[in-house]
Amino acid sequence: MSIRLGVPKEIEQGERRVALVPAVADRFIKLGVELLLETGAGTGSHQTDASFKGVTILPDAASLYQQADVILKIQPPNESEIEQMNAGAVVVGMMLPHRYPERVAKLRDHKITSFAMELVPRISRAQSMDILSSQAAIAGYKAALMAADRCSGFFPMLTTAAGTIRPAKVLVIGAGVAGLQAIATAKRLGAMVEGYDVRSATREQVQSLGAKFVDTGVSAEGSGGYARELTDEEKKQQQDVLDQHIMAADAVITTAAIPGRAAPKIIRKEVVEQMKPGAVIIDLAAEGGGNCEVTRAGEQIIHHDVVVYGPLNVPSELPVHASEMFSRNLLNFLSPMIQEGEFKPDWEDQVVADSTLTRDGEIKHAPTREKVEGQAT
């Protein structure tokens, strides 16, 4: 019997993405699965029910959860959604276990198998499944546009009858996927761009995009493609050099995040107070507390004549392409587990094993298990 794959409408406030788009739905159907969609699930990303050919449209989430074997999500299911799922169901999406340990406990207790897409290992064959990279690229692109929109002057150099306008100076802190996309977009907009990352290996990537790399003399190569946390001495050395570049910039975009931990504070309050009047900070790490000390998550404030904006869920602001990319990541992740329409994951496979959060009434992800069950005791 073919598995039934269900896609509910996202209920998180402001979430416009959907976990399945029509083009990817066609690919799933060719794998032999039956698709279920809650009516209106694609509305936020401009996908009508009628655009999903060969998909069964259900009137509400309750109907979908009762019938679906595998559920595709963008945002982590909340406790109400988990309660509606059948025991033995599978849910795949972003789970954020460090933020919602109580939800992980509920998934465990309901004997629901959950795959956290953010835990997919960063190995070559899993690149096409990496939701962190696909969504970060969107966030970086959008951050550059946000900075240009809020900047007090032009980004590009302009030669006019009234004289020449110098290009804006843009500093991007963090040269991961989001940072590199922010650099590339700011360059396309004509700004003079500098990039910085504690991982010295990113120097060539920053320079390849036409930006200048800020060398602070500190390197923090970490495992899994992430930066390690800096020591206090390293932070001071980094900050002394960065402060000068921050104060000279017309716009600063920060993207430095450590998965599962608070974002490092890179821009101190007193540095903001010494920035150019009318300068802009776009803090993409706002969801983790922000890279700037004065950032308020989800708000735009003015501090000493500097605009500081900490946007949340930035990929949702480009819902069409964000949904398309997320949906493809899910297809690439699930395809090897679907054989003749049946769900047959290889639990020994590294990608499957590393991304499994809960299964058979147990929390499989060790750091989450320690956090949740440690709290319980």
C-alpha cells in the first residue's frame, strides 16, 4: 500500500512558505506515493489548491493528520499539532529541538518518528537536502535589500550633473551562505563591500565576490562547516579591529550564528553609538538573540541615529522561491527512503541516522536527549 504524504497549512504567525510546491508534488507522485494537502496550504506562497494536480485536497488539518503517514512541515509542529498525529506517524521538517524541548518530549511520548532537517549532516551527498543553506541564501539576499532600502544614501557610485556620489560602504559579518549571498547582492547593487568571518578559510570566498576581507588576526575554524565559539581574548582582538570597520560603514549586515546556542555579541552598544549618523545594521542573527547588543528581535529601532533592524523568519518574505527550495530539499531527503511507494528508510545510513530526532518512543539525537531527559529528572 502506498504511503500517504500530507502537507498541512503552516500556522506559525507570519509563515508564508509551504513544504510542497506543485512541481515537486509531481515528482513525489512518480515515486508512487499518495499526496494529501490541507486546503489553502499554499496560499501564502501563491500556490492555489488547483495548481496541485493529482493531490487530494482535505478541508482541515485534523482530517489530514488522521490520514497521513508522513507529514511535511516548514515550522516545527506545536503541541496541538503533535496531539493530532497518529502514533507511528512520521514528520519531516525544521524541528528546532534546542528551542522547543517540550515538543520533542511530546513527539517521543506519542511515538512519532521525527526528522529534523537542520540536523542533516553537512557532507557532499547531502548538500541537495540542506535546508539551512537553501534558506540562508534567501535571507542573505534579502538582508542586502533591507540594508539598501534603509540606507540614508545610494549604494552605487553615481556621476551626476551635481557631482559624483561615492558608493556606500557595506560590511558583512559572517561569511557563511547568508553572508556570502549578502556580499554578492550588495556588490550587485554597487556598494563597496567588506566581508569578515572568524574562519580564515572564507577569505578566498569573500574575495572571489569582489569584496575586501577584513583580517583581524583571529581564526576559529570549527567542525561541520561552522565556526567554534571564540575565547574572551580572541573576542577582544577581533572586536578591536572590527570596531573600526563597523564605525566606518554605512551599512552592516550580521549573520553570525551558532546552531542551538545564543548568537555571539559582535557589535557592542558603545560601538553603535560611534557609528555614522544614519548608518544601518541588519541583524540576521536576531532569532538567536542578535549579534548586536541593542538588537530587538522582530523590531526596527533607532539608537543614536543608527537604524538597527532584527528581522525574523526572513526566508518567508520570499515565499515562492523559499518554498520551492525547501520542497526540493525534502524531496531529495525522502526519495532514497521511498521504494515502490512504500516508506523504507535505511536506519544505518548516516544521513538518516543523524537527522532522526525521535523514533520508537526514544529521543535519538544525543544532545537533545540529554537536555530533555535531564530536565525531566
